[in-house]
Amino acid sequence: MLMGLCALAGVLVAGVMFPVAGGLGVLAGRISTSVATLSSQLANVPPPLMTTLTDADGRPVATLYEQFRIPTTWNQISTTMKAAIVAIEDRGFFSEPPLNARGMLRAAVNNATGGARQGGSTITQQYVKNYLINVVDRHDRLAQMRDQDPTLLRKLKEAKLAANVAQTRSKEDILTGYLNVVSFGNQTFGVGAAARYYFNTTADRLTVEQAALLAGMVENPNYENPYRFPDHALQRRNLVIDAMLDTHAITARQAAEAKAKPLGIVTPRPPLPPNSCYAAAPESGFFCDYVVSYLQQAGMTREQLASGGYTIRTTMDSRISALAKQAANHRVPTNQPGVANPFVIVKPGPDGHRVLALVSNRDYGTDAHAGQTSFNQAADVSVPFGAGSVFKIFTAAAALEQGKAGLNTPLPNPFAQCFPQPRGAPCAVIHNAGPAYPNPISLQQALATSPNVAFTDLELRAGLPSVLEMASRLGLRHTMRSNMFGQNPGPAPKGATNTAAYTEPQSVYNLNNIVFTLGFSPFSPLELANVAATVADHGRWCPPNPILSMTDRDGRPVPLPESPCEQVVAPALADALMHGLSDDITGAGTSAAAASAAGWKRPTAAKTGTTENNESVAFLGITDGYAAVSAVYADGDHPGTICATNPPVIGAGCAGAFGGIIAAPTFFEAFNEILKGQPDLPIPAPDPSYLEAANHGPIVPYTVGRPVGQAEDALTRAGYPVHVQRVRSDRAVGTVAGQTPQGNVPRGQPVTLYVSTVT
């Protein structure tokens, strides 16, 4: 039997190079077909590399990876390391063919007859094998097992692949590729990562003893693990040193000195580099998570991000983020039971709306006892109880646009009033927080002091559909498409009494909810901060962008689809609204006391909000080119009233928190430091036409979410020529994802529809 196996193996090895007719020809054909596929994979499936997220200044803030690998070029690998791996693995690498037929035959016969497993492989063959295991088939455990199958057929495929590689790549490239792809144990791949992990150095600075240790590990990374089996590792290292001496890579003196040294590995055993947004610094975790979500919406997968070796330069300002996090933590400690304080800062500018800070008093993580949460409180539709009276901004904007009110228009404002509800329901009694409000009250006074009755009346006069549209237009895009629990609309759970709250988006559900303007709907702090950015940007909405640039593993720019900016209200309206919000921090304004306590005197447009049961409060602020939102809400399993204490707690029978008392101080504390030494920027004066109720011209039909044909028809009939531009969007293909301009636009002016092509 042994002689028969020897003969068969010899013929098959020969058949790799010279396939013949008959049975060997059929086998050779099978091998060639398989090898063609594998060769393509070797050429087109790159090794997974770490993706690095940096702040706006290029400082790393997080890493994402499948395999800890630091790519190294030929010149970045020390001569000592190259000599060590060649000496112990394949001494004839530079002078002999890529296949060791005699070694293959010996290994095949030995394996087939039950002997100890033998490889008989050259470095070229090992490179092929490791590339298949660690790269091509890294997600397929069964395929990885086949890559190590001790059969002649697998060996022959590997040999032919090695021959193909040797024909197309230089020895330097092959050895470099091998040293970049092979495992060095402890979840490190490639000599660059191994050098950093075991010795806190780089591959080009590896000493004789360090290179010998690493070269010795590739045979069996687990058995030669210097942390688990230091004696085995030391013996193997010294064996490599002897091999280096035999090949004249080092002198006898160098060998003796190297063998006399200890292992020299970093102790204690170091952790791998952080490998998720959970491992980012407290001020960076939510930002990192938002970047990942943003890129996924742009069409990238988590696997691509974790293996692509991208460098993503984000818009995060580390200084501002640290100050924002510090302020949030100071106002509400990280592990404060049941109370969260997300705080978001956006900077509008000519190139769009850059997100500068996404923080919360909570840290992004999985340890709830340490005050961590895996839910992105800063970016997602996370605040379940609403922003309170901050939503009155949408009513004011809709009324200004329709000419139902100007900043000086007197609004009826009794202490209480019973308002009619849709669908014939009994009227609902709305009352102000106290009896001291003027009646009537001007819109500008109302924005500063926030009476409920005046705004509910104005909301109904403007019409709930228009107010809800305004919320979407100004920036609550995903918020208004979520249901009343901040989730994608879907089937209601069994036994639910209010199924519409689950099945309908907020933009539909609130058509029958006259208290929408009082802000009881879930919202995203990031989107609400972007509403402020839209107002500050003269009515131009842009997506809240967290990315400045992105490059691939080779340093080439990666283009990212981005929703175009839109002029969602007339610039004069936005400027008037901003001016109308400028009295909140002065006089009787709802945040005046907090501003005074903070020594705050900068021109600021602001709006506070408090929900009925004080379970959520908010502050929206615009100052010196920045837009921000601070929200404080009950985020525990047993939410309740937030008490106006320092720090705030969940309690009963206490004085409830208000936006101007609890949420606003986070803003003032942070921005006192952020803007230190910077000059003030004035708030623009309002266009006189917005001081009184006045007709500002026709309003463009709002067509977002409608099929493009219906949208074109509606706009054409209203007198607006249409231009269609296709964009990537999460809306259904063929529906309008955005439009510009919106609001008061003279008839005859073209309107661009951004129509979704990809979901």
C-alpha cells in the first residue's frame, strides 16, 4: 500500500505542472477550475484592516476591526525579521522554486498513513494557505477547516495556487504578504500588529531576539504563546536563533547575546486596541456610534467598516466635546439614577451643518450600573416624553409663513380655554402655567414666556398639518417618521389600547393631537439641535453631518452620498424667528434666571420646554454661530417627575424641573468655556414685513414622501416648474426625499425634487 501511495502521490504532484489525459486530466481539470476561483479571491479579497475614526484635527478617537492588523511594507519590516522567518520556515525561499515537491510527497504519504501531521510547505504555499484561512474564508468555519484538510487534493490546489502566485509576484511581495497575513496568536495578525502587541515597537525596529520569538510563533501560535507557555516560547525562540546562525544571518556572538536575554514581552499581558464605539472615550462614544449609523445609511455595512482599513476624519471637535461632556456630567452625574442629560452641538456653515459634539451625562457602553447605555441618547429618537414648549417654534414658524401672525401680533391668551378637537371629540381644556400672563400677548413675548393657550390657539389657526410639516421641514426628519415610542411604525403589541401610537408615524398620529405644540412627542436631540441650526442658517436645512473626509486603505478618497441642503423656509422668516427667540434669556424669559446665574450676556436665541409631568425638560439655544440642545429626561425603568434639585432626581411631591432651571444651565456652563475670549455675533434684525401679520406670497406645496409623479403634478398645477434630481435615500424608490426651495416662493420659480433611487 505504501508503494502505491508513493506512486500515486508522485504522479499527482507531477500532474500539478503537467496534467495528462484520462483520470489525471479530469482531476487536473477539477483542480484548475477550483484554483481559478481561488486565484480570483486571492487577488480581489484584501486582508481586513482596522478602520480609524479621528476627530476634526486628525486625532484617533476610535478603531473598528475584525482582525488586529497593522499593514507593513517591505521597507517597514526589519531585515532581522525577514531573516528569522526564512531561517525557520523556508531556508531556500529566495533561491528555490515555490513548491517543495519532495516535501509535499513526504507529508502526503505520512498524513495518509496516519503519521504525525506534516506540512512540507514553502513560504509561498504557507502564504496561500494563511491567506485562505485568515482572509478569504475568515467568516466560514467549515471552509477554514477545508483549507487545512490533510488531503492530497487540498495540497495540490494549494500547490497550484502557490505556483500561480510565484509567477505573478516577486519574492519580496510574497514574503511581505506572508508576514502581513499570518497569525501571531492572541488575536494579532501580521508582524506590524505583533510587534506592537508583544514589544510595543514597530516591525522595522525588531531586534534579533524579538524577531526570533515572533518567527517561532507562526508554526503554532497557541502552543508557542509566550503569555500562556513561556517555556515553550523560549525554547522555540532559541531554536530560531540557532537557525539564523546556521544561515549566517547573525554571528555567533549575536546568537549568544540574543539567547541570553529574557522573552522581553510587554507585561502584564496588554489588551488589544479598542475595537468598538463602546471603547471610545466618554465624550466620543455616542459620536462614534452616530458615524457608524450614518455610514450604514449611506450604504456601507458594519463588516466593510470593520475590515476596510478606512480613515474617517469626523467633524467632532474634541475640545468642545470634552467641555460639553464636562458640563452635562456636572449638572447630572453619570451614574445618577433615572436621569439623563444628552447635549448636542451643531455648527451651521457654508459647507453644511457639522456636528461638533454628541454627548450625554451617560457614557456609551453596556454597564448600566456605571451609568452607561447602549442606546444613543444624543442622536436617536431617544427622549420619550418630548421637548415640551420647544415645539412651539414650529407653530410660530407656520403662522409667520402663512401670515397669520407677526412678531408683534397680539395673541388671545386667557388663563384657560377649551379647544375643539378633531373628529368631534369633546373640547380639551388647555391652561397656562399661571394666571400672570398678559392677555393678549405678542408672539415675541409668547416665545419668551411660553403660554400654552396662546400657542394652542395659534396652532389651530395655522392648521395642524402645516405645523407638523414645519417640524419635518426644519429638521425633525426621522423623528416625525417614527411612531409615538420613537421606533419605526409597526404592528401594535397584543392588548395595546392605542394601536395608532404604534402603527402611525408622528406626522400622521399628531394630526389629531392638538397638544403637539406643547411638545409631548418623542424626539431626537440631534435633530432638534439641527432645527436650531436651520434657523441660524437663514432657513437652510442640511443633514447633520459627522464626517469631514473618508479615505480607503490606500489613501484614496471615498465619496459618500449625502442628502442635499434645502431652503425650507424663506431666509427672512428664519431671521425673524431667530429674532423672536432672542428674549428668552432676558427679562421675564424662561431661561433668564439661569442665564443670570451663569453670568451669561451673549446675544442668544433660545427656547425652553417642560412636559406636563416634568418627566422631560429641554433647552434649545443659538449663539455666536453655534446651535445646541440640552435635554434632561427620565431614562430609568421607573420614570417619574424630575425634581428641581441639584443634581436632579426622580421623586414625588417635589417641585418639578423646568427647562430654564435644569436643562439650560448645561448650555450656559459649556458655552461660557467654549466661547471664552471670542467676540459676540449679533442676532439679525427682523424684516419689517414679519413684525405684523402679512401676506408673504404663495407657499410651495410640500411634496416630501409622495410619489414623484404626484409631486410633479401638484407643483406644476401650483405654478412651479419642476427639476428632478435622483439621490440615495432611505425612502421608497420613486418617492420625494426632499425639495428646495420650500415655503414662500414666487410662482414661476423652479423647484428641485430630490427623488429616492436607493433604499
